Amino acid sequence: MNLVRTLEPCKRFFCYHRIVIVSEEDSKLIEIAKSLVKEERIPGGVVGEVGAVMRTSEGEVFSGVCMHLVCGIGFCAEHTAIATAVTRKSNIQIDTIVAVNKNGIIPPCGRCRELMNVLSENGSNTWIILDDNEKVQLADLLPRAWLPRRSSTERPEA
Ligand SMILES: [Zn+2]
């Protein structure tokens, strides 16, 4: 069961949004993500600096690590986890996702937020675990998100 604390100031983003306490299932995702962090140097950069784990709305769990490579050709751990899920099933709904580095849980970068938004039908409802105790929905981290299903002449709903 998720406990909801509404409209509390977020320490990390200096704004007000709905913060939910992580569940036991979420804590398992955090532990899996922590186990993935094994930074290794390779000729073209560093891999495994960040581990990410996601759970779909159907309860499937997928994981991945980041690849920080030269010339900007790497990508985030969230990308790897999401790509692994899409490899298995093209139409996924990401329920919850978490990314961890050696210092703890980190929020997704802007590119990963956009990836989650455009990939799932209800991407803005995806839960993002922000630390060991709290999670928020993607809509709070990516307000007024672009929707590929909307034509360029349509305005977002207010
Ligand atoms: Zn990212």
C-alpha cells in the first residue's frame, strides 16, 4: 500500500507535488538497481556507473546499466532497461523506475524523462523513485510534456 503525502515541498526540486512513500515492492527494485552498479573502464569510456530497474504495469521487471562512452554515443541505465523491455514487448507501460549510482538513487535526466513519456500510453503516470522513501509521477518531473500523438497545431490541455 502506498502512503500519500499531498502537496508537500519537495526537498530536491523546490516545488510542490504529490509525494508517495515507496512500497516494499519498490524497495526491491532499489536493491536490484544497487546490485547492478559496478563501474568498469572500457577502451571507449565507463560502463556500469549507474544501474536502473523498471517494473511494468504487468509486473515484469527489467534492468540495465549505463554506458558513458566517448563522442556522446553512450546512454543512460534507464535507456538500457527500457530497451530490454521493448525488445521483449513493444507496447509497454512503465509503472515504476529507479536509477542508482554509487552515491544512491538519482533522478532521471531530461532525455530519459522524455523517453518514458513518449514510450508509454500513460507515460506521465510512471512512478519515479527519488530516494529510499519517496516517489513521484513523471508528470511532476516533466510538466507540459510533448505528446507525439498530438498534432503540432493542437495546444496542450490546460
Ligand atoms: Zn538519462
